[in-house]
Amino acid sequence: MFQIKSSFRGGYWFKNFQGTPKPEIRPFSPEKPAPPAIPGASSAWENLPLGTISDLMQQAGVGALGLPTLKSNPIKINSLIIIGLATYPMALPTEIACDNRLNQAAKGILILRKLYQNPATYIGVSRKEPQVLQKIQELLAGSDVKIQALKPKYPQDMPQIFVETFTGQVLPPGKSFLDQGIVVLKLADALAVYDAVVSGIPFYKKIIGLCGTGFQENFALSVDIGTKISEILAKFAKPGIEVRPLIGHALLGDCVEETSVITAKTECITLLEEERSRKFLFFLRPGLRTDSYSGVFANAVLPMSKKPETNVHGELRPCIQCSYCEDVCPRPLYPHLLHKYATHGIADEALSLKLQSCVECGLCSYVCPSKIPIMTNIQKAKQELREAGLME
């Protein structure tokens, strides 16, 4: 294991949330037949030509994960960066997200290293999952893959932050990692590479988490890509209550539409019980299950599970200059100032404060005691500047 001096600052450690999936995987539609195998796959993948490996990946649909093949990308790949942890609230354990197949995931990484002709390879795993760290080290022993244990603080696993942690490279505005010769993928995504090249299995299934208190149970679901999310909710959501369904985690998830489906990038579905009623003198309550960045509630010192809610418990108030948003920001930014510039018609002035460096993790809005939608306002400012041609 190698050591890095991480540039990651701020962040937040989400833990003890009700609605975190149990360490089990259940099939959603076991009666559906598997698609036919792709010819040419081989367990002796070391002997396969690069063109064959590339073709197998392309036919399997692995490109949906953002993994380039020889035909789709002429750029030399210099770095292969593997995200082996999840830091968002109610995240699946890494081993479960990998379908309990770390052996095959490790071989998938080696296959990619062969395809991309041995780029510098980095894997980051959580310090809170020592068994995963140990297995990955054992499986990749003898290779020059660099493995590092990281603090599981959100948003450490966001690609922009993750790449900067390992390479020191900041993604220029308007550019992709591929433009820089960098391939970033989740550890679980390496399974799709292994299945395609070794077994000829098309990429048609995902392991996702059913997260949040709106589900009858919380567990990992093995589901076909393309499955309607409405079908999953109809089967597993609690009946008779109003819920807020999100594709993704609770901070950045998109609202579920009638046509929303599971995609190659879906990691979880979050379902929260809807709560809009105002609670009288909420700030005077002990807060046994309430999350709080400032630590004013009892849960800050008691090891009790926290309940995620949709209720903001208050109304919009002026910024009180508490600097909480600055504390948690993973970049050296001043979110409260960016918000003020964005909402006062001077968004262009925010460029001097590195507005474009915001990774939109949502922590500023999450910890704001004044209930200001800071991230939303920053997103609006970015869009305004793009339309004006002042930002890529």
C-alpha cells in the first residue's frame, strides 16, 4: 500500500442512518432468461489479443460505463483510477456492491490494464472496510497497482475529488477525464469487464441499493438494466404513505419520473417518507435521531441511528456567516459568497472566487442552518454564465 498526501479537505462522514441496506442481495426478476453469451470469450484472457478484448467489451455494452475501447477512443490512457468505496448516506458496502466477487473484480482491473497497456493504476478503498482492503492487496499482489485506504468522508468518492486525490490533476472546465488520458470507474464496474472477456456475459444486470425509510426493507437488489423504477417501487415501497423517490442518493438524487429506468450508472434508489408538517419548537427537542453538523442535538454524542427526513425543519433565513458551508466544502471555496453573488445579479464576479471549481456535492446546502439552497443557486449561476459564454 502506498501513501498519499490527500488534497481532500472538508467533507462529511455519514453514518448510522436508518434505511441503510442489509448485507444481502436479492434478485428482482429471477424468471427472466439471461441473454446469449458472446463468442470468443476465454478464461485464458492473458492470451487474447487486445483487439479481441476490445471487441468483447464493446459487444457486451461495457461502454455504457464510460470505459473506452480501442475503436471508440484513440487517446493514450495514462491513468486508470478505481473508486473502491462509497461515502454517500446509506451506501452499499463495497463487497455487496461487487456482488461478493472481489476476485473477479480484481481480474477485471488486470484485463483493463492489459487493454490500456499498463497505465498507472490507483485503487482507493475505505478504512472502515479492512477486509476489502486486505483482499484487494492479496489479489493484486505482485502487480504495480497502487492501493490506498481513505477516510470514507463524503464526497471523497466523487470522480473529480478522487482523481485529484491520487494524481493532483484538477479537471479543466469543459474537459472530460478521457481528454486527459484518465479512465475512472467504480470497483464494481470491473466485474462487467471480467464477465464480458472471460465468460462472454453481456452487461445487463446491476446491483443497486434500496435505501431509505420509505422501503419495507432495505437490501441490495440484482436487477436488469432497463427495468422501470416504478415497478421496483410498486413491489418494495411501504404502502399507504407519501414518499419521495430519488434515483441516486439523498443529497444529489434525481426525482423519479414515470419513465425512469435502471441504467448502467444507477447505484441506488432512495425512498424517503415525506414529511412537511412543522414541528413546534423543533430546535428545543433532544434530537435523538437527528443529524446535525453543529452537534447541537443529542445524536452527536449518543450512538443511535439517525432518521433521514425530507423536512427542512424551518424556513429560509438570511445567511448568519457561520462558515459551516466553508468547513465542509471539499474545495477551497466560499460557498456563502458564491451564493450571494449568484442571487444578486453579479454571477460573473463569482468567477474570481473559482465558481467553476465547485463539484456540486450538496454539502453546503445540507449543513446550512439558515436553510439556504446554496448549491441550487450556484448551479443556476453556472448555467447563466454558460449561456452568456463566460464559462465552458
